[in-house]
Amino acid sequence: MGSSPFRLAMRVHISSRRERAGRVTGLDYEITLSGNGAVFGTASVGLRFKDPGGYLTLRLNNRDGMALPSSAAYPAGTPGAPVAPHLVGRANPDNVVLLDGVVVGDSAQALLRIPARHASLFDHPQDHLPGMVIAEGARQLALFAALDIRGLSTSKTFLTSLDVRFTRFGELEDDTVLSAVVGELGGPPRTAEAPVAYTLGGVLTGPDEDEQRSEDLKVRVQATQKGEELCSFDFTLTRIPA
């Protein structure tokens, strides 16, 4: 879109509104991020609201009545061997959230590191694992598996789509196991007629855009605690040609 800064716009459209006894209990909405005449991304989000008493009941039911913990009192480190940053597309070791990563066949597994002192991933005390922390762990495991199993460089492979389903709260005290299953590398070539894909490295256009080729890889990641699923992720990773 050029080399000069420009204004971004985020447009939010409420697609569904839930009410009970005159109070809003939930919203489903669509978000579009655009700027300079181009759409960069979209997201669909559903929220459900509870009052403090209802939230406490929900959480205690999930914990069999045990009192709620706080990440503020959680140890700064999680036991285990952190995965090397370059294997998960990171430069700063503080941003790595995987421990003891292993690959067997077309699958990979790791434990989630809980960075309770991280200024972004835990920007305030939590009584559970934030969804964004689990999602970042899943993203890192997808890249880790794609590199080891399919040989995709983390510097040339980007997340281009994500579908996630959360079914339970992740608890701070329990080990969180992340498991990934990697599909086959494939997908049609991307041409000038296809939607432009934006990455951290820039726009996939240029003098040779008719010759640009990229391949997609599907990776499914599941997060579990005590053998029960917390959430599952379906990633599309795209390898960008050199």
C-alpha cells in the first residue's frame, strides 16, 4: 500500500444480539480492518456476558468447587525445556510459550509455558489461562511442526487463517498439553486474480507477481488438560516463495 503511513479503520457490525429480562447477555459481531482502500483482515467474535455471581458459579463448577487462583501468585517459570525461539518464529526467548517440544511422524506435542510475568500475555491478573496465551502456544506448535515435518521455514511461513473453538476454561495449576497434526503441503498457486495476502514481511505483489507461488498447509492443534479438551485450532499456514 506504499511506504507512507495511513489511517486504519476498524468497522464492527453486530450480527446477533441476545437479551434476557431486558439485559444484554450476548453479542455476535463481525470486524473488518481496512485502510487506504484495501481490507486487511476480518474476524468473527461471539461474546456472552455474566454478572460477577454468575461468573463465579461458572468458574467454580469448572473447578469442582475449588477456590479460584490468581496468576499474580503464579511462579515466574514453568518447569521444562523451552523450545528454541527460531523454531517457533520468535526472536525473543521471553515470547516462547512451548516446553519440551517433540515430533513423531506427522504429529507434534509440547507443554504450554505459562508466562505469568509477561507484560502482554498476562497484562492483568487472571484466574485462568487467557485464550490468547493458548492460541499463541498453538500457533507456535503449528510452526514448530511445519518446520520439522514439512520443512517450512518459520521466516517464510505465515498464519493466513484460523478457526478456533473454546469449550472449557484452562486452569493455571494443570499441565496444558498441545498436540498438532500436520496435513500435506499443497494448494493452488496464488495469482494476481486471487485475494492479496498480507504478512509481516509485506504484500505479495511485485514485478514478478504472475510467477509468485505459495503453498498452504493445514495444521490442527488441540489443547487438553487432564485428558479433556480445552479448545481446538484449525490453522492454514502459507509458505511464501523466496
